Amino acid sequence: MRTRCTSHSVSVTRRLTRDAGAAAIILVLLTPVLFALAGLVVDGGRALAARQRAADIAEQAARAGVDALDVATLRATGADTIDASAAQAAACRYVTTAAAGAGCTVRVGTDTVTVEVTTHTPTVLLGLIGVNTLHAASTATAAPATGVRTAEGP
């Protein structure tokens, strides 16, 4: 009887040892996938933050640009006319100061300033799979408001 038990335990041991190293192979194959998922989480958060930062910069740049009113026209007629060259310079100056290397496109209308900002943010983990930069863009428009404006009552 002992012979049978021994041969049975030997065959069970042989079956168990055939899988040796399988976990290591699976771990090696899954490591890039895990890094890619971690990269999506970390760099995805950075992408959302970069997009919000681009929106903030665009809004503030549009406000800076719309502050460049044509003072002579404002005093003569009371119209909120924007000085186009001064508005463009002020908006781009703000973008350059707020985010070095950011792109700035300014469109000035008679009563609005529209600023488009593009930013570039380096990645943390996605660089391991070849994605080195995250691009974010945002557009904002501002209109001048002078004086105190109230709704007329009955």
C-alpha cells in the first residue's frame, strides 16, 4: 500500500511543478498594461487640469483685451468701442505671462474680444508608450461693460 501512495503523491507533485513560472510570465506580460492604466489615470488627471487651466487663461486674457477701450470714442459718444491693436497686445501679453510657451489667437470685433489659448503639458507615465505631450485648447469671449447698468423699473 505504501508503494501506491508514494507513486500517487509523486505524480501529483509532478503535475504541480509543470506550472512553475507561469505566474512570472503573466506578470511580465501584464506589467506594460498596468503601467498604461496608471498612465491614463495620472496623465488623464493632468489633461483635465491642463484643459481647465487653458480655459482660465483664455477667460482672463479676453478680459484683459476687452479692457483696451477706445477712450476717445467712449468719451465722445459713450459707445464701448474696443481698440483692436491694444486689445490684441494686452490679451497676448497676458497669455505669455500666465503660461510660457502657450499659443494665443485673438479676434477683436467691434464689441467683443475672443481669445483662443493652446497649451502643451508634458506627460508623466504615458511617455513610456510614446505619448510625451498633452495638448489643451480653450476659447473665451468677453464684452466691455462701462458704468452701472440697471434694469429700468415700472
